[in-house]
Amino acid sequence: MNVNFVLKVEDAKAVDIQKALQQAGIKVRSIQEVYKEKGKEEETTAEKK
């Protein structure tokens, strides 16, 4: 069975997510980054420049 999910994370990279899912016994076919928001720390740093 193939199932698609949407996952929102704060501090993770695709490879970290894939490894965690595989360690849980979940076969990962693909991970795609769809949208990336600036975090509060990045916004504050950008405003100081």
C-alpha cells in the first residue's frame, strides 16, 4: 500500500527524517521539500544586517 503524508518540522533535515522513519521500520520512497519558512532566529539575524 502506498500512502502520502505531509510533515512539518522545525529542526530537521530530510536525511534525518528518512533515517528516523527507516529505523522505525517504515520504508521511505521519497522525501520532497515543498516549502521553507524563515525561522524566528533567521528573521532576527536578517533584520540586524
